[in-house]
Amino acid sequence: MIRPYQPDDYLAIAEIFPRAVHEIACAVYTPEQCHAWTVNKPNPEHWRRRCERKQPFVYERDSEVVGFLELDPDGHIDCAYVHPKAARQGVATALIQHAITVAFERGLDRLHVEASICSKPVFAKQGFDVLYKNHVNIRGVDLINYKMELVKART
């Protein structure tokens, strides 16, 4: 079930983020790149502040948060992460589809994201097109992601 953020969700989100990077993204990024992206341990206070500001969508299964996605007012998907135990079970797809629906209902005609190598195929399956390959430097370490967008079809 996808629902709006609730005040205590930041604790689960703080755990999901580093685990997704170090247990899922590690398949295509080096340990050095993953560590530059985030440390191994959760940072609950950072995520409490961020979630209060961003109000992410949360995917809950059996009363447990297993994924989240941040949709900014301009259609930018800032974060989309899934707990490793829920990987490849449709959580990211459902969150992206939900974001698309909400964005279009809000009158936006474009969504955009900097998708990791791992998440690029998931966004592509939802109709996002790659605009360009992006090289980012985080804490002195180079990483690759993809600037992608989905434009609402004109009717």
C-alpha cells in the first residue's frame, strides 16, 4: 500500500537508504562509490528533517515501510529507494506509477529524475527517456547516473 509520509516513518527510511545503496546498488557501483554515496549506518536525524520537508510517498507492506519516493512540486523525483528484502517485488514500480499519477493530477506535464544505474531500467519501463548520462562527483568519487524524463502525452 502506498500512503503519505507519517511522522515516525523517517526511522525506517533512515535504514532503507544506506541498505539500498550498500546491498542493492553495490551490484553495479564499487564499494568506494557506495561509501561516497552514503555511509553504512542509518542517520535518523538527517532523515527526520528531510522527510518533514519532502513528505515522501511511502510503500508499506504488513505494517512495515519497505520503500519510499520523494516527488518535488516541480516534478523532480529526488529519491526512490527500496529495502533490500523487498527488492524486485514491484515496490519501486508501484511508487513510480503513483508519482506519475499524482504529478499529472497536480497539473504537471513532466517528471524528471537522476536515476542510478540500478534504477534506470525501472524508470525506463515506466516510460522515462534518457536525456543524458550524468557524471557526478560525491566526496571526491565519480559516479554515473542518468538524467531521465517523462513527458505527459498531449491529448
